[in-house]
Amino acid sequence: MAQLEIIDLVQRYGTQTVVQNVSLAVEAGRIACLLGPSGCGKTTLLRCIAGFEEVAGGEIRLQGASVSRPGFRLPTEKRRIGMVFQDYALFPHLTVEQNVAFGLGSQGAAEKLERVNHLLTLVGLSGQGHKFPHELSGGQQQRVALARALAPRPELILLDEPFSNLDVDLRERLSLEVRDILKREGSTAILVTHDQYEAFAMADEIGIVAEGRIQQWDTPYTLYHQPANRFVADFIGQGVLVPGQVIGEHQVRIALGVLDSVAPVECSKGCGTCNGKRPDHSCNVDVLLRPDDVIHDDASATRAKVLNKAFRGADFLYTLELAGGTRVLSLVPSHHDHALGEEIGIRLDVDHVVAFKSHPAPDLPASRMLSLAG
């Protein structure tokens, strides 16, 4: 039985529908993430799970028991849900120890102290219980907030943009630490964020949210290598869509050569040419190429001109242009420091062929650069 189950959930504000027929399930001990841009509906979905809002349609279940449906909403305090907020929400007049113990209710003093000490050790704050929140760093305060949420052993932990107030380096490190803490406690959790790197670092499975719908629910690896649609391909990672032509059930021709696909190439649902059957040579597609699909190779006869480069420490991210005008990205070890305008050899190493039906338009550029979600 799933720890959390959402069935055809709908939520509206007035006449505006912000969550549209969302269904998902999270198993016990798993960390899930709702990832998407601002205004996509992910925070509203989290608030519905927490019981802060009525729902307009569908149902939310915790351990098989209905907690939200039209006309019924189990109060938040009865859902056994822990919350970790963006602004920590610690009590400034209480010590760290008192903050963590706040949700332990009527438990005995010795039992409370044992639980608090265990959690402070777990989050790396052993010996800090006497301090007040203002005496701690932002990262330490976030650990206290997590310990407080974990203290009563909730059935579900909800984390609402928990690292957005921290600097980039601390955010990345703390997201890995929080994942480890949740796993050691055996907690089931849902993270809401707009940052794909946080999502990748923490989550076992991720739901990409746009316009109130889950576009794809999958593992981070599958989202990156096998995006279900253009939005997911655009939002996750970096890449380029290059024009191609389907020449067989398992082959697509692009400017860099012919790609062989293990699975049959699906240009799109509802393709007028394919009609849901095997595509043929008349199917024009846009093929997704990630920077790691384009390999720097001095021995290759295929040459590309360096248009731009971004230094990333261990790597350069090169923007390259082929003779026909097609542009691609390539992630290259930083000891290959090429000048702008220089031509370098490249080859393809594509494990997953991802193609979308072309959207013909006048004056369409030879390639489309997909943006890095941030």
C-alpha cells in the first residue's frame, strides 16, 4: 500500500483551475519531488496534501485512509505530517533543544530528551541544543527545522523549497545531507522545488509539473534521457533540438549522421503520417542532443566551429556549429581549451534517441537551444 496516494486531484481558486486531475503514489521510505517553474501548481498541490486547503475534486489518501475529498478535509494536525518550510519557522525564544521537542507533546521528559538527542546527533548538531536559532547559521537552522519535523515520527514529511534561502554551494551539500538523514530515519518525503539540481540530489522519483498537471513522473535518470515531451526536455538539463528525418523504424538521420535507436522511433502521438504505426521516410522530427551526446574527438572527420564556451572547472561547455549551420552543445574536459572560431573534431555517442514531431514554421533556425532550468 502506498504511503501517499492522490487520485484525480483538482483544485481551483475561483474560476481558475490550478491543479488538474493529478494522480500519483509514493511508497513508504521513498523521497519524491514536485519540480516545476513558479506558478505551475506544485505548491498548491503540497498545501492540499498538508490539509491547508479544501480540494475541488479527486481524493488524497494517507496509508489508504481518505484525508481530503470534496466536502471533507481531515485537519492538518490529525494527518501526522511533518513540515519543513522555506523560512525554517523556528521559535526564536526557544532553544534548539526546545524547538525540536516542541512537537513531542505529552511524552515523558526522559523519552523526549532521548529523541531530541538522537535527532540532533542525526542532523550533525550534537551539543548545540542549548543555543538559540539566531546563534546558528542558515544551514544549521534548516537542520533544526528538519529535526523538529522528524521528532514525532510523522507518516509523511513535506519540504517546501527548503534550501532556497541558502547559497548555491551550501544548498547542494545540504540537499545530499538531508536525503541521507531522511533515508536513515526511514521517512517518506515530498520535496517541492524549482531547482532541478536539488531534485536530482534528493529524490528517488520526480514529477515534472506544468500548468497544473504532472507532465512526467519518473526517476531523475529517465527524465534526463527519456523526456516524455518537449516541456520536460526543455526543463531538465541542457540540450539542442536538431532537425532530423525518420528513415526506418529504428533510425533517424541528422546532420551528424544516422542514429540507431534500440526502441522504435516515435515522432509523436497523433502523427498524421504514422497514424500510430511505424514511421516512414516522410516523418520530419526534432532530435534531442544533450551535451554528453556530442564527444570531442580530434580523429573524427566531422568538424565543428567553436561559437561559444563556458568554463565550468573540470569542463568546458562548448557551443559548436556544423558546416550546414546546425548548432550543438558539447561538454569537454577543460584541458581541451579551444579558441573561439577554431574547428574541432566531434562524434556522436547517443544511448537514447529522443525525437519529437517537427513544428514547421517560416524562418525556423536550424537548431533550437534549450534553456537550463534554474
